Amino acid sequence: MRFVSLGVLCASTVLAADARVTLLAKQLTSTKDPRVRSQTVLLLGQTQSDDAVAPLCSSLKDPESIVRSAAASALGEIHTEAAIDCLKAGLGESDPGVRAALQRAISSTAVTKGSLYLNVEPTADTEGGLDSRLVSLAHETLTKQLTTLGAAFAPAGEEKKAAQALIKARALRGFQVRMQLGPGATEKQLKVEMLIMTYPDQALQGSWNVKASGGKPEALIKAMVPKVVEDAAGDLNWKTP
């Protein structure tokens, strides 16, 4: 008897959720106030219903940027292939604020439970005398190497509360990565140093460095960066979950 009652209760809950989406979608098309529309799309996202994807996708074409930003955030709450496809399709957005909201939402849908969640700062030139192309190469190599560890990357400018909420909700391992590139102790020697802290609380976890010489700077960077990441990953147990 209890089993039957529970089954009926579950069915009623599903029907109620569908009815809520229908009601919110109707409200979305009937109001002229962009503030009300933005609140409505956020409520649609909170339902986490597949049925909410279509009205939210339509809201990405709303004439008001506040509504489009809210719709992007709401779609990020619905982790389905349809929601992700809709977000990616909207990346042609011209408003930089809305585009940033789309990118944040896409990033959040890519994060899985227990994975690395990294805030990677721009690679710095410690003494300012290196070719900027070498610094860019070092940063690109760093990002590629971290990606092989299954890491997801925090969006630029992410608010601390948003990072904390995401990390807690998905049991992520959050770290901040700072890498510096500069000359070593001898002529033609290069040094890569990487500082790692927790994210977003910034508790120091350690510092790792690698030095190399005897080759072209590009070749040295391509060898040193993976090595320093490997050393840090081993010490911090950064293994793909």
C-alpha cells in the first residue's frame, strides 16, 4: 500500500512541475516588463525541466540584454544536450555581458562531480624582457596540459560566491594557478615557476619550478611546462576522477 501511494505521489510531482513550466512560459510571453521576464526565465531554469529549454532558447533572442543574460544563466541550470546546444548556438551574441553569461553557463555544464575546477591566471613575464610570443606559448601549453587532466576552467571574473556555490554543489576540487616565465640563473636558461592555491579561498598549496637551457626557447617551454604541471599534479593528486 505504501508503494502504491509513493508511486502516485511521484507522478503528481512530475505533473505539477510540467504545469509550472507551462504557466511560466505563458507569463513570459504576456508581460512587457523586462525585469519580470528576467525573473521568469530564472524560475524556468530552477524547474530543471526539459520542457523549459524551448522557452528559454526563445528568450536568448529577447530584445533586452537583461533577459538574454538571465536566460543564459537559466539554461546553465538544465544539464541536457538540448540546453547546451542552445547555449552554444547563442555565442554569436553581440552584447559582451550576455556573451560572458553564455560562456559561464557553457563552462558550468561541462563541470562534472569531483573534477578539477581551475582558475588559471594569465602567465606572467617575471622581468618583462621576454618575447610576448613566448609568454603566450607558455600559457597555451599550460592550458592544454591542464585539459589533459580533465580540468574545467573557471570563467574570467567569476564572483567568489558563485565559485563557492558551484564547487560545493558538485564536490569539485578548486585551485588557482599562477605561472611565471623568466630567465634562469645562467645565460640562455629559462625558468618556469607555478604557484598553486585553493580556489576561491586562496590558501597556498605549494610552488613548483623547472629550469632548462641548451635549446631554442620554444622547445624549452614545450618541455618545461608539462614537467612543472606533472610535478604539481603528482604532489596534489590531480588525477582524473
